[in-house]
Amino acid sequence: MNTWNIAVAKSGFSELINGAKEKPQIITRRNRPVAVVLDISEYEKLDLKKTKAPGIRNLIEELRLIQKEEKIVIEIPERADRKVGILS
């Protein structure tokens, strides 16, 4: 990876972008990394746009698989009817 301070990155922006086609370019401020410039294909490989937390359905399915594999019995009590509303 090539390292650029902000002032040099500004003055050599085209070179910075061209360099990103070959490998990531690190931009620093006061000798500390603050940003990385990547080629778009490298960015798309990261798949940041599609990263999501698993939904409740997936979590329940995973729990069921673990329960089956580990032969664990999870007892869930039946739901008791409860009064709803003022007139019940």
C-alpha cells in the first residue's frame, strides 16, 4: 500500500486515483491513517452494502438446528389467555 499525506494527496489526486487501481492508497493526517482509497472492484468485494444483521427468522432456525444437533429440549409453556381491553 502507498501512503499519502493529505496535502500530497490533494495535489496529486489523479495519481492517487490511478494508484488505487493497483493497490489501496492510505491517506494520513499528522502521520496517522485517516482514509483509504480503493479501486471500485475491491470495494464491491467487501460487500458492505449487503451486510445486514440476521433476521429473527434466521435466528430461530439456527436455534432449532442447535437444539436438534445438541439434543437439547427447550420447554415453552403454553400461552395462557389473558383479558384484553376494558370490557373483558
